[in-house]
Amino acid sequence: MATAMKLSCWGGDWGLPSVHPECLVVMAYARFASAPVIVDVVDHSWMSPNGNGNLSVVPVLILEDTTIAQPVQILNFLRKKKYNADYDLSAKEGADTLAYIALLEEKLLPALLHVFWVDAENYSSMTRPWFASRIPFPLSLYLPGKMSRQALNRLLLTRGEPPLFRVGDVEAQIYKDAKECLNLLSHRLGNSQFFFGNTPTTLDAFVFGFLAPLYKVHFPKVQLQEHLKQLSNLCRFCDDILRSYFSQSVTGSAPVSQDAGDANLQKLTQLVNKESNLIEKMDDNLRRSPQLHPRKLSILKPTPTGDEKSSPQHLSP
């Protein structure tokens, strides 16, 4: 019997087993390859192995004393363990897989980071309340902001090239590239069930992981989401994978209407804002309170003794 592996990842909502794109990639591949993976929902990433609150901390795969992070490394590890979803691919199809994954990471991932973590309306109304509700207080007031800053820095480092230095300058280009990427994926998929026939592969796992959150999460600003929903074959692709491979994972919770979900998010946003305001008031009160000067310590002098050579010195004030 194969030894089960533990996959630490962020949890899910809106009918998704996880809202984190890279977690979804690994979860989907594990299902496609029939790997014995047990999902361990770790909704506070500083507790995961090597955890430090970074977006890249999860997913993490653990097998006995071996710990692997990053989707590509995890998938390579699963292949070495004979859980290979690409066994039937030709050399050309393998090369196409690498090319399309590079396209997703270059063109679509920056848009996902912007939609979730950089767009002010989406972040304040959806992303921050959702993640804060799953992170214990008081870290819930700190970690979402840190994750947002990391996403912004990542965008500026990868896309802030001359003459586009600020995120406002690159935003239009980011969404233009993402829409072109979605159009290309839609054309490549066509009427097929998966990208290389009737069997899902690594490419299907990556496309599903990147598209499903954009497709399912209820964002206030839906510019890129509306474009995706116009590509019916990509939406059908996501729905088929959720129904065929994750139906048991998402049926445990009762469906929530969009109005109810929006109302819950609004209440949660108000609660988090109240907590933030309370912390700020406490900081202001501390800064305004009278400060006592530190008390000076008396100089310590050696106590005279009869024979300083034979007995130790004692300190007295």
C-alpha cells in the first residue's frame, strides 16, 4: 500500500477546493495522477513548514522526512514516485506543455495577483476579509497586508520595466496580456475535453488552477472575469474538472447564494475594519500617554574586604 502524502494548502470557498491558484494546480494534478495525497488545510501559512507568511509558502508536500515546496518541484517529485499524468504525451506535446505553462506564468499570473491583491476594491471587499477570517487574531490584521505588499512588489519587479515603473502604468498592459492569453487558451482547447485529448495532464492542472479562482470567486470588479465567462469552453473545462475530480471535496458545505455571501463578506469587512481601528486607537493612546524617564541605576562599586586576594569581591550599591 502506497504511503499517503500530506499536502498543506489554503482552503476553499465558492465551490472550489482551494482559492489559491498554485494549491489548485497541485491538487488537480494529484487527482489526475491518482496520487495518495491527503489535503491538510493550513489557512495560516506561518505554521506550514518553512512558513513565513509568503505567498509562495503553500502548497507544501510532506512525505515522512521530505518536504517539497513550489508546484513544479512537487509535480516533479510525484512523477519520480511513479504518479505521472503525462505518461502518454509525445515529445512535442511535452514541449507544448512547457511553453503553455511559461505563457500562463508570464501573462496570466500577474493579472491574478492584481485582481486578488493589488486592486483596491477587490482587496478591501473580498480578499482581505476572506483571508482575515481564516487567520487567527491579531495576525489577521497583519498578514493580508503583508501578502498584498508582496504581490505588488512581485508585479513591479517582473512587469515594471521602462518606461512602466508604477503599477498604475502597467495595469492596462497586464490585463491586455491576460485577455490575449485567455483567448489563446480558448482557441487551443476548442471543443476538446482536455488540452491533449480525453485525459487530463499537467497542462490541464495548471490551466485549471489559474482559471478556476478567476471564474468562481465573487469579485466586486469583474473586468477580467467577464472576459473569461465569455469563453464558454474554458468555463465548461473548469466545471467539468470540479464535477469529475472534486465533487466530494466541495459537497460537504451547503451552497450559499451570492447575495448571502456578499452580505457575509460585508459584515466581515466591517468587523476587520473595527479591529484595525481599535488597534490604531490603542497605538495613538500609547503615543500620547505621558512617558516616564528611565530611572538611573546606581553605580555598582566593589565592597572592601579584609583580604581582596583570597576572598571574592562583592558588589553593593
